[in-house]
Amino acid sequence: MTQRLDVLAEEPPRNEPVLQYEPGSPELTALQAELRALAASPTEAAMWIGSEVVRSDDTFELYAPHDHVLHLATVHQADAEHVRRAIAAATEASRAWATTPFEERAAVFLRAADLLSSTRRARLNAATILGQSKSVHQAEIDAACELADFWRFNVHFAARIHREQPISTEQARNRLDYRPLDGFVLAITPFNFTAIAGNLPSAPALMGNTVIWKPSIMQALSAHYTMELLREAGLPPGVINLLHGDGATVANAAIGHPSFAGLHFTGSSEVFSRLWCLIGNRMTRTSTYPRLVGETGGKGFVLAHPSADTEALVVALARGAFEYQGQKCSAASRAYIPRSLWGRVRTDIATIAEEIPMGNVADPRIFMGAVINEAALKRHAAAISAARARGDEILTGGKTDSATGWFVQPTVIVTDDPKSETMTRELFGPILTVYVYDDARWADVLELVDTSTPYALTGSIFATDRGAIEEATTRLRGAAGNFYINDKPTGAVVGQQPFGGSRASGTNDKAGSIFNLMRWTSPRTIKEQLVPIRDWRYPHMGTAAAAAVR
């Protein structure tokens, strides 16, 4: 049943409850059945262009990162002709979708959220666990809860936008018509979050746009089932067109097309910068100024004050750095610890890192899985080796294992150089680098945190001293778009902590908020004159005014 705009705007949804998957629970039983089914029968991940399921002669095989021999999918890749077909399908669908009442568009995504929360939950979680090597908990908070939250909260935020209207008078009626952009949106999404991958194409679609979606090749399995879910929820053909394969091929064919109207991107800072330049160089080809929305790299920090609660600090470091193998742009990858606390923190973080169970994430007892591919493993091994060669201490971890999967041990590096490579470069792996500072140099460390990296995505301060909290909050105002006090710098919840950063971390358009959705509409102002004006003269032009002049 379609809900009215005023109801959607007034009543914010509740965040999807996180299921616990305790032994013997119904949710664990259902998940294990889906894990077995997906592992037993590889998926054929085709493309979706308009109303067609499209296969190509160019395919690649997808295997589980934690199990080299577990074949998950045969993925069909797009070439330039597929991109042209997808643009044509998006163009064909655009008029009908743009004129579909907002409440009807909203109903599709609310239905998708309800399916995800119930019958589709186990399938999408299982695809995320196997394809992206996420633990049971990490898959649940991502593929089930966060994606359902995006779809429900986006509807609420969009309804609030539609409700925002200008002032009318007795003489004229004024209104805003929230049109889509003048063309299609290209959504390029990352491997690490099923929710982000689902949100980037669906947020513009909710606002009436048609979309070409190019997910990461490493996320092809869960992208396939996300698209299947959206179609089951009633998404019309051509509104979102799914193309697998090489990102450069898709981007090169789409950017600069006369109907290219926007880019919704999450990925590396380097790739986003290249795309921005490509768009600028092709501006003469497009019929509009494209909207560019990007969430990019990060170098999440944890700053501890001498007054910090060390027990909470250590747990935040461990979870923030090692959950999902550190493959989060928000991950805690650099820490600044006062010397007065370092003795206890050193012992406790090493103990936790050595206790973390790592392996096949289909086992619910596992905390850490594998990094996404061989290239990532080699990058992390090289960074650790270089740190060791510089004389940094490898406090714990530091080893990799590629025998059965791409495994990197949870690693803590201790450095005397606060601007060393592992303190400043995004690694996207389970590597935490610690710089120990003298307690008296608190003010200097605030400056280091703010200026040592080009990023400004996430960060946190641990302190019980209120003055220190206020000082850090003020001094580090530009250092993080998502700033946490006495909590890890990861785990933003839709509707509670809108997510995004600035500087080299993106355009800070705040996914999971009203601000992101405003980027995907091109409002038209409509004035209707109710009382006709029948005299071209103004009052000051009357005969009395003329006599006064004489």
C-alpha cells in the first residue's frame, strides 16, 4: 500500500534491528542454508539492461577471497556497446520514471527494504560473506541492516524535500517541482560495502533519475542479488541498469555522453580525481553541468588523551582497525597514544590481536576473514616489510598467508616518526600504526593529527577530561567529517551519523542524509498568478504624481 507524502515525511523509520546469530537461532539456521546453497552452485551473474538479462562472451570467474577453490560466480563483463545499450535503456525509461508520483517510486524502495529484512536477508548476507569475506556480524550490519536503513531513510528524507515548498500569496501560488537531473547518473561502487553499492544507484533513482550502475568486480555476487531484489520489489526496467566489468571501460563510454548528468562514486581518491578530470575535459560534449558526488579515501585516527579510559580505548582500536580486515575507509589505521598509557595499551592491544580468530567467515565463530584479493595481500606485505626495514617495531602480526586464501594477520606497528608511510598512506588492510607521544606535547599532537595526511574522513578522541574533549573537537574541526568521542571511528548508522568527509576524502555530501538526496534533484520553480494583472502602469505613474512633478 502506497503511503502519503505527509506520512513519509513526518514519521522517521526505525533502524533495522541487528540480529545476533546465536547458536541454534532461526537466523543462523537460515544463513547457513544459504551459505551452503551459494557454495554448492555458482551463480551466473549477468548484466541487467532495460528489461533484458544480458550475457556476454567476455566473462571472469569469481572465487571466495578466503578460499581459492570456492567458485562463486561466472560474471559477464560489459564492453562499450553494452554501455551504449544501457544509456539507451536509461533514456527510454527516464520520462515514465520521472513522471511517476514520488509516493509510487518510494513504494518500490520500501518494498525492497521489507524484502531485505525478511525473505531476502539470508541470501544477501550469504553472498556478502562468501564474495567479500565478511564475518557474520559484519555482513549483517552491512548487507541487511544498513542497506534496509538506506532505502527506508532515503524515502523519509526525500519526502521532507518534496514537502519543502515556497510561500504563496493571495495573488499567486508558488511551488517547487522536484525534477530529476537532465540525463542519466553513473554510479560506480566499491567492493567493501554491499549497502554502499546498493545505495549509490538507488538514491538518485528514488529522486526520479535513471542510473547506470557499475559495481566493483569483487562485489559482483552481492550486486547481482541486490539487483534481483530490486526487480522483485517492482523497480521498472531501465531505471537501474547493472553493468559488470572494467570500470574504465564503462566510465570512458558514459562520461562525456550528451546525456551524462551525474556521478555517484565511492572508491579511491586517485580514481575519483581521474574521473573528475575526465569529466572536466569532456564538458563540451554534455548538455548539462554534471553533479559529482564522491566519498573517497581515509586515514582514520584515534587520538588518546592522558585521561582516556584505556579499556574502552583498546577495544576501539582493535575493532576499529581489524573488523572486516581494516577494509573500511573509516578504519582506525593511525593512533596517537600518550606515553603514560602506552604500557597498558601496548600489552592489551597485542593480546587482543593475537586472540582474534581468522579464517573461513562462513564459520560464525570467526572475527576476521581474508583481504579481498592477491593484490591487496601483496600491498600490505610490502608496507609491513618497508616499515620493518625503516626500523619500526612490529608489535604483533606482520605475516601473510596465501595458501588457502588472502590472509593478513592483524598487525600493530609502533613508529617514532608520526609522518611515516604507514601513519599517512591509506593501506586498506588490518594494519594499525601507533605513535607514542609525551603527555606534555598534547597541543603538538593535535596539530599532527590535523595536518599529517591529506584525508579528512573519520577520527576519534578518547578522554574523560572535558576540556581536552572540547579542545580536540575544536582544533580538529576540519580533520574528520565524522568525528567520534570515546568511540571507534567506524560504524556510522544511517539516520544517526550521516557519513562523508572532505579534503581528499570526498565531497562530503553525507550518505544517509537529506543532503545527499538534494544533489539528485533539479528543482523547477512554478508560479501561478491567481489574480490577473490588467494594467501595465504602476501606481507611481498616475495623474497625481504627474501634477506633483509640474
